[in-house]
Amino acid sequence: MKYLLISIVFFLSTILTVSSQSYIRLHQKAIVVDTHNDILNACFEKHYSFDQDLKGKTHSDLSRFKEGGIDVQIFSIWCDGLKEKPFSYANEQIDTLYSTALRNTGKIRIVKSTAELLKTVHNKKLAAMIGVEGGHMIESDLSKLDSLYKRGARYMTLTWNNSTPWATSAMEETHDSLMHQKKGLNEFGKQVVRRMNELGMLVDLSHVGEQTFWDAINTTSKPILVSHSCVYKLCPAFRNLKDEQILAVGKNGGVIHINFYSGFLDSNYARKSTAFQNIHRSERDSIMKLHHVTGFASSFIDEKYKSEIEAMRAPFSLVLDHLDYIVRLIGVDHVGLGSDFDGINSTPQQLDDVTNYPLITKGLIERGYSKKDIKKILGGNFIRLMEANEVKAGSK
């Protein structure tokens, strides 16, 4: 009996070891694409450079991208709607990415096409791409859209939380008090979409209001991107996608990339977060009277009550639940991953930073996805989408 038990334990441990090696091997073989990461802006605000060791300070840095098996990272270019000269600010962030790439030519390369992407991945370098998060950065000027494209921007999110004069955001469409214009795209907004199609620049519909979503879907001639959003039915956050929108993305041939923010994954997160804020409000207010630096009080409270913050994080399983939901509704060809790392203050349990990406591959295997489908989810679907948007030589 003793030897039988030893044999069973050995057998089970062998299976677990093989399984572990299997998911790591599959993760390494796949081309892993993350369509949204805010490390550039995080570095701007904190005076970091992401080719430094930023462990414990950020979700991402150059070494940890490699450790997490990320082959293609789309770096978000972001500023809020209050920033003066947003086009110039966008270019400053792009300059930073170029400077980092020049300092690390053996590790990272900025790519502008599928061919360059595949070559860079083959050479075991990080393929860096640029995504502009918010149409306000073109300052209602199509020539500035063209300029950002020439610098390497390969998608633009039509709005951030703020509306532009030509497109309304999800934030403002769902809060009537914020609305100062007709919902959706105006004629110039439709020109923006058509020009992006002509350039081969992906139209990103994360953050946009429902009317803007439908106007863009009905205007675009190419498959669209949703770079970092989740499912409204599972978590009714204001900018998650409703079933009708998900179905429309499938019909359009687009791809929805799952956001890792706890508040977009977990329907209980907003309630727990509000309760946390209320409990600690008086202490936060007292700190704000002493320290007038923006964000200091919140950071202090979050660090002091770290165990409470940890308890609020979304279960890891919800990342896979949102992914499963989209797959069941429109198929495995229309889903990917857009973490929003370094742009969010709460990540799911186990997904502490970019090094934990292989756990998603492990979870997909455990849920019964085939190797072929896992490779699609991890990056193949985005590559197909990029190819579908590219302008072929001689077609202009």
C-alpha cells in the first residue's frame, strides 16, 4: 500500500510538471501581443525610464516584458482632455519611445507593419508599436493624424473619457450632465474614420460612446479594433461592450482585447471600492490638508491599507470568463488581450505585472482551448487584424 501511494504521488507530480512545462512552452512558441500598456505615461509622470529596473514601482519594464513572454507591445500615447497642446505632448511620448529603442537596439525595435513585426519577433526582440489613446491629440486636424501615422502610430482610440468636438465618449454619453453636443460622430468624425482606413491605421473603439460606436461601425470599410475593453453583461461598467456591440464587432471582422482592470472585470468591484473610499474618507481629507500634491493622499491610504486593497482585486478567473463570453458569442477569431497595465490601479489576483502573462496561457489550456486557438487569442487575431487594415503597395 505504501509503495502504491508513493507511485500515485510520483505519477501526479510528473503530470503537473509536464503540464507546467507544456503551458510555458506554448506561451514561448506563440506570438504574444498586448494591445494596450500605459508605461510611457507612467514614466513621464514619475520621471522613470522603462529600460530601468522598475520592479515594485510599475507593472512593466523592458526586462519584464521579456520575462513575461510578450513579443509585441503596443505602447499607449495618452494625455487627458485638459492638456494644452495635446499633439505636442503625444509627440514627446513618441520621442521617449524612440529614444528608449535607440538605447536598446538589441532588445527592442519600433515596427510599423506586419512584416516588420514578424521579422522583429523572429530576431527575438520586442516589437514596439504605438497606439494613440484619444482623438483629441490630433486637435481636429487631419494633417496631424497623418503626422502621427508617419511617426508609427498604428491605431487611434477615437475618444478617451473626454469627448472631442467630432466624437462623443462613453463617459460623457452615459452622464447627461457632461454632454454638450449631439451624440456620435459628426461629419468630420466620419472623415477621421475614413482617413484612418485610407492610411491603414486601426480604428479603436474602446472608450467611445454607444452612438459613436455605431456611427464608426457604419462608416469604416475595414475591421475595427477594441484595444482594452470587457463585457457589459458580466460587469456593467459604463464603457464595457453590450452584446449587440460584441455581435457587431464579430460581423465587422474586428477583435476585442480584454482589459485587466478589476473595475471592468468584476461587477462587485465598484461597490467594494466605494465602501473603501467612504471608510477612509476623513483620514484622506486630513492628509490632503497637509499635502497638496495631487494623488499623495490616495497613494498613502492605498499603501497603509494594502491588505484591504488586495482583497478588492478581481478574481483571476474573471479574465477568462470575459474572454469565454466573447468566444461563445462571436467566435475565437475575435478576442485578444489588452491589459491596460500601468494605466490601472487594480489588477486581477495573480496578475501582478507583465511577468504573469503565462498564467493566462495556463488558464486557457485548463479551460480546454486548443493550441491553435490559444495562439490566436495570444496574438494571432491581432496580427490578422493588422494585415486586414494595411494598405498594400500600389493601392493608394
